[in-house]
Amino acid sequence: MKRKRAYSPAEILKMNIPKLEFEGAWAASMGKPAKSGVWLIWGNPGNGKTSFVMQLAKYLCRFDRVVYDSLEESTSLSVQMSMRRHRMEEVNRRFQILDRESMEQLVERLQRRKSAGIAIIDSFQYSGLTYKGYQALKEALPGKLLIFVSHAEGMRPAGRAAKKVEYDADIKILVEGFRASCKSRYMDTPGVPFTVWTEGATKYWLGRNIQENNPSNQPNSNDNEQNDKID
């Protein structure tokens, strides 16, 4: 096996590593990330995860073409509603929905010349990837940005493999109560939470603070009705 070369600190510091020039709330949450790598997004149902992913996908279209592998919901009515809500037709030429494309087919697509630079895989659990399979996928697509959307178990990604990906990911994003809390390797401190939906976030976090200060207060079962529409 050919030995890989070693780099001096001066050589590393001179490298021009491509990055995404995020601005505003996105930069405050994630910094200015590298154009390639792995991100992981997770959250429980009804907390705004799908809305956040759509907003992120639309923003990323400013920097490159984005493919969204809809493994879990295919081209369902809920996906259509989310597309309409976030006016995804505005990025029609830079955003594509893939209907349950397998990981093998996705690799083949992204290895083509002039293919999209960013792939969102929703969800990690529906991809069927083991951690070893995830590593192989990442190695097959070294110049791409791979964003995995995951189910959650409490405050962590669901499943052993997804938890391992969490440790490996460059950006880790928990969506709770219509806020996306990011831990980014491109920032020295945790980013400012990104607000997915202002009204929903205000209601959720105010209710949580009241409940924590007075545990006898029980949440109203009707509070989740609007949440189900926004997730």
C-alpha cells in the first residue's frame, strides 16, 4: 500500500479549503462550513424537523444543487404540502426530489460528472445503512456534502448506527420545539439556535418553562394540533 504524504502545519494553513459562505441566522447557528462532509439532523415528530430541513435545503441551493432522497415519505401529500409551504418552486432548477432511491443508486448518481454537490437523505433509518455502510458511502463521495435526517430517541438519534454517525458528523443538529440547536466543528462555541417557526417556538418554550417551574401544570392535549401541521 502506498504511504500517504504528511503535511506540515504551514502547508495545512496555506490550503484553500472550499467553504459555504453562510450569512445571518445560518452563520450564527453553524458558522461557515466546509462544502463537503457529513451533517446529521434529528428530532422527535411535531417539533419542526421537516420544516427545518426544507428551509435548510432551500438556503443550500444558493451554493450548489441539492438532491433530496425521500426514502421515508416518497412523493406523498405531506411532502407536497411542505414543498408548497416553503415555496420550493423558487429553487426549481437547483433542487430535486428522488423517490426512494437506494444508496447504491444515489452513489452512482453523485459520482457522475457535474452532479449535485449536496445530498439530503431522509431518513437514515430508512436508508438501511449500518455504520460500516455509512463509512463506505462517505468514502465513495469524498467531495460531497451528505446530510442525514434521523429519527430520535429522546434527545439522541435513534439506533446504534445513527448514534455513531452523530459522533462522526461535522455538524450535529437537534430540532426541538421549533428551534434547531447546532454543534458545529466550524465554530468554537455552540451556535445560536435557529428558529424554525417563531410562533411555535415561543409557545413551546414558554409552556416548557411554565411546566418546569410548576410541575403540577399539565400540557393541554390540543397544543400538539398545530405542531403536527408544521413538522
